[in-house]
Amino acid sequence: MSARTRDKLNEFVSDTTNEKNLDDKSEITEFFDGCNVLVTGGSGFVGKLLVEKLLRSCNVAKVYLIMRAKKGKSSEQRYKEHFEDVVYDRLRKEKPDFASKVVMIEGGLEESGLVLSSESRDLLRDSHVIFHGAATVRFDDKLRFAVNINVRGTKEVLLYAREMPNLKAIVHIGTAFSNCVNKFIDEVYYDCPIESDKLLTLIDILDDEALEYVTPKLIGKWPNTYAFTKTLAEDVVLKCGKGLPVCIVRPSIMIGTYKEPVEGWINNLYGPTGVVVGAGIGLLRSLHCEHSNIADMIPADYVINNIIAAAWDIGTTKMRKSVKALTPGKTDGNESGLNKNSDQDDENPPIYNCVSSVQNPTTWGEFMKHTETYGTKIPSKKVLWYYCLTLNSNLWIHNIYIYLFHLFPALIVDIVARLAGRKPILLNAYKKIHKFSAVISYFCTQQWKFRNDNVIKLWDKLNPTDRKIFYFHVGEFRWEDVLSNNIMGVRLFLLNDPLDSLEYSRKRYVALRIAHYTVVTITCLLLLWLKWTLLCTIFSMVF
């Protein structure tokens, strides 16, 4: 990334959370003072933001970052590249010595579960807080792989947590759509189609062929193995989390950051971001979507702040109850004089639905309208064609669009490419586009309602200082501002297109618009001519 682009990005660094010169002490930062924090999934989208926020805003002693070799790179190589990301620019500026607090642990969640050396296990037993975010988030993973990572991995993390004598809090990061078979989703545990332990036993017994055969029967109404295994992971938390200071945060569909540490930062094409990129570069022309349905999206930095606040909440709540339980009181036949009613071991771990639709809803139609408005103002030089996306609620019409405006043009372009001696790529590109658009279509053709009372109560507990540092009140932002930042982030971080190309990109986009409407006009005239010719032929035959 060029120095000029880095300078431009500094303008996006949030100045709304001035963490200095605040009158009140931050209770959340005090909770994390001197803590050793274990983060699973720290190399992912949520993990990077979480690690950055902890190091920048909390005076932690250590952050344990579990990392494994991947794609031909050693864990050491990945660790080095991890902190070269622009998302850490603000941290490097404000806390230049942050690296001394990070400890890379080789290991991770594998198909066999949590893989750590005995030395690493001994070291990690000193952890005070665990953020469990490691998961496979691909919707089309084989059931065995998804279960071993999302279900078995969660169970082994919780069992390992019982070996930590100084443990204060565990946050399991789930998803608001883990129980998407229910149209109303409360902050409660729902019945699973199969108990997690029975599913793990089944995975161990069946071979791949047999498991492939029974997978549709097992997942039932769940749309994919991801949502299915995430709801089973909640069953693990419910059963294995008894007596532990554990909670679940369920974020809805995450998009790029709104404010911090960099406006609009995003590093993946999941969910609506894939739609924005596909439509923005001119390839995605139709999406099977009900434009009036609520799009429950949430900026990633709001999710991170909610997660950190949830750790503080469950940790301090457990502490208060433990102190109360040890306080002498009326015996009521209890010779020890302890307050039995304060024992929380029989209570279910709390759940926080981190969603936007309750306080600040927006529709898919409004989302795409803002995307078009802001996207066409700052087009990328990597745009292939003019923006022309239609939201089709009717599946038949959507499929007609797919053939007319995706596959047919792609076939022509690929034939021309072959004749010119070049590699055809457009049909393969549309295979990928259709794959992710089919995934997002499930969520934008249906409607859910959520309850997020626990999140509201958590916000009410925060003092003014914590509300500034760990802001997650979704009711106060404007979607126009969030989505304009999101579009800029897509351009900078996904398309890797620096702002100094903007003038050239705008001129090129004007040319693409002229070309687009020229093609549309010629096509319409040709269709009218064909229709007229057909009518004239029929007329001459009749008369």
C-alpha cells in the first residue's frame, strides 16, 4: 500500500473515542488490567479487530494468539504478516510497544479438536479471559469438518478452561442466525435436533460415505452445515459451561467497521460485502431478494465492543455472586450461613443478541440504494462494467436474469477470449458469484425478528467513559454514514485501489455508463425491430 494511501487512511481513524482526559474511570479497562487473554480465531476478521482493540484500549498483561501453519506458510510467517495489516496502524501509533504483550502460540482447532503442545497448555493455564472465536465460517463445509471445528472445538476449549485457576470470563462468539429455523429469536437456548454429545459420537462412528448420506437428515431445516453446527455449539456451552463464567454473543451479519480502528475496514467477501463487490464491479446483475425485508447487518467494531463488554459483565457478575455467596447471613437451617440463592451454577449462561434490527432497522432495498449512490461516486479502476443490479423477489424472474445477463454475456466473452488466445475466466467467475449470492439469498428472502434485551441492559450498565471507549449502541448511527464508510472500505481494502486513482476511475466510469446505455439502447431497438418484423410476417401470412 502506498504512503499516500496510508496518509489518506489516517483521516479515517476515529476521533470520536478520545480515551484520554475522561473524568470517570473505565470499569471495563480496570477489569482487564493485568489480565492474560486467550483469543482463539485471532487471525480471522473478528479476531484481528478483537486483538487490536484489547491491545489499544485495555491494559492487558498478555494476549495469547493461537496460530497454525497454513497455505504453505509457517505459523511464524503468518504471525509476522498478521501485524503488518493496516488494521493495526492506529495501534502502532498509539501503543508502539504493543508487540511485547503478544505471545504467539502454535496450534489451533483441527479436525481432531484443540491441538496444543503440553508446554503451550501449561502456559495458557494462566489465562484470565478467553474469547472463543475460532470457527469454520464456510457454509458448504462437509459436516465432519464443521462439527469437529465448531462443536468439538468449543467443547474442548470449555473443558480446558476448567483447568485455569484464575479464570474470570469466557465469551463464545456465535451467530444470531444459529437458530434461523425460528422466525423469532430470543436471547435463550433453543432445542437442538440432536444433542451435541450424540452428534460427536455419530461423527466418530460413521465413515465419510455414510455421513454424507445422513447429513441432509441431520441438518433438517437448517440451510447449511455452518448454521447447524453453530447451534450445536450453543448446546455445548449450555452443558459444558455450567459453573463457568461463560456467555454467548450472537452477532448478526457483520459488515466493515464504522469508526475504529479504521473506517470501513473489511478483509473478506462474506455476506452483503460480496454483493457490494459483485455489483460494484459490474458483474452481479440480479439478486434473489425481497427488497422490503429487514437486512440485519451490524458494523464489526460495534460487535467487538459488545464482546469485550460482555466479558466484563459476566466476569463481574460472577465475582459479585461469589462474594455474596460467601457473605454470612440468615441461616434458614443452613448451618454454613451461606446464601444459596446467590449460586449461579444452575443458571444458563447469558446470551447477547448483537443485532441492529430492533433499534435501527434498514431494508435490503435501502442497503442496495445506498450502495449504488455511494459506489458510483467513488468507483474503482477495477470496475468491469456499469452498475446494474436488480433485486428480484421472484425466483423465476431471477433465473431468467441469470441466463440473460450473466451466463449468456459470459459465454460470448469467453468465446471471444478463446479466439484471441486468452484464458476464458468469466463463466468461472459467475460460478463463484452464484455460489455466494445463493447463500445470501436465504437471508434476504426471509424475515426474522430478534430480542436483544440483554444487550440493552448491558449498555445501561456502562458508565459514560466506557460508553465512549466501547461504544455499541446501534440506535444512534445513520445507515447512510455506515454504508458510505463501508463502500470506501471495499474500494481500499478489498479491491486494493488507492484513492489517488479516483479521478481516473471517475472518467472511466463515465465512459462505461455511456457504453452501457448504448448497448441497452441498441438491444432495445433490435428487439423492437424483431418484434415489428415478426408482426409484419404474421400480418402478411394472414392477409
